[in-house]
Amino acid sequence: MEEQIQSSWDRLLGKIFSWVDTLIYNLPNMLIALLVFIVSYWLSGKIEKLVQGYLIRIIKQPSIRILLARIIATLLVLMGIILALYVLNLETTIQSLLAGAGLAGLAISFALQGTLANTLSGLLIATNNDINLGDWVEINGHFGEVVAIDLRNTKIRDIHHNILYFPNKLILDTVLINHNKERATWINIPCGVNNDSNLEQVRSLVLSIGEEMGLGKDDSKMEFNYTQFAEEAILFTFRFQVNDIGYTEANRIKSEAIMRMKEMLASHQIGIQLPLNN
């Protein structure tokens, strides 16, 4: 009995000493592997900040800049881990991990196909500069201001201050009108006057309002056109172009022009007839 115990004890000690010898033998490699991991982790933080600083010039959305920088930093850390495993002579482990990661990535890509499509679309939207924060756009009949572009959705605030969420893939696959791209906005004011009105006088009065408001200057345009005869009125459209303004300012200018038209025509005893919506 004592001999069995002694034999077991000797085998245990032999195994422990073997582990210690292996540890001592591999200690330099372990220290080098640890150093490689620490350096890669430290560099990842520095690289993340540098990438964020560089992306400010090409991507205006902070959330996308941060995510891209973190992805690059994470890849750097993973490279450090793989290099550390190579230092420890664990090539078989590395091959198993890479094979497992490939299969997992394939399964995830199938499961998250829609999400990945929106993510890639978000990156394209953020980098191609077709739409930017603050632009007034029209998508699928919805009109509003772009307030955010993240990796899944583009958020638009409509004129009723509702937030609309459009999948990024839809933004790329559908017709989008960017009213800010030309840096100019056309404002249309349809109206009508009595049949017995002096049409040349009406035209001169309305255009004079535009001149008083400073319209028709700085390469912008101003137009007045009679459009049709109605039952008791002659209809016209007063339209003008204003540059580098947002939707709110365009509405303010339109409102001011309407008030001045009403006052000017009334002061000359010219009756106003509103166009009928068919």
C-alpha cells in the first residue's frame, strides 16, 4: 500500500517538475508574447484616435467615425493576439480559431444579411457626400431635414417635427431629391386676380414686391407668369429663387411675400381670387 502511494506521489512530482521545466523553457517566449500583446493593445488605442482624427475630414457622422476607428483598433489587437500565439508555437490553435471564425462569419452573414446591407449602405452614404446633415431631402414622398446618419438608418425630421427612419439600403435604391445640392431653392406662390384686373399693373406690382425684398439679385431668379383663365379669375404664379437657405427660412420668405402681395393688391383695389385645387 505504501509502495503504491509512494509511486503515485513520485509520478505526480515528476509531472509537476516536467511542467515547471516546460514553463521555464517557454518563459522567454511567453514574455515576448505578452509584450507583443501589450504593445498591440497600446498601439490600437493610439491608432483609433488617429483614425478618428483623419475621418473627420471625410465622414461627418460621429457614430460612424467612432465605429470604423474601433473596428480598425480591434483588428490590430487581433493581429497582436495571432502573433503572440505564433511566438508560443501554437500554430495548430491559430488554424482552428481561423477556421471556426470563418464558419461563424459565414453563418452570421446569412443571418444578418439585411443588417449588413444597411451597414454597408450607411458607410457609402457617409463617405460619398450625396447627402449631409442639415440637407433638406425628399424620399418616397416624404420631405424633411436630415438629422442623423447611422449604420442602419437615415433619420429625417419632417415639417411636422416627426422623426422618420429610412433604412440606408432604401436610400441608395430609391430616387432621392436633395434640395440643398444646388444651394438654391425655388419658391412658388400661385394666386389669381379678378377678370377685369389690369394684368400689366398686377405683374408690375408683384414684381416690385420681389425687388423690395431683394429677390432677383445675386444670380438668383424671379419670374411672373399668367397660367390660365378660371371661371371668375385669371391665375398666375409668382416664383423666385433664393440661395443658401434652409426650409425654415424659405417658408419665412414665402410668408412675407404673400403678406406683401395681399397688402399691395388690396391697396390698388385689385381683387384676389385663389386657385382652386382640382
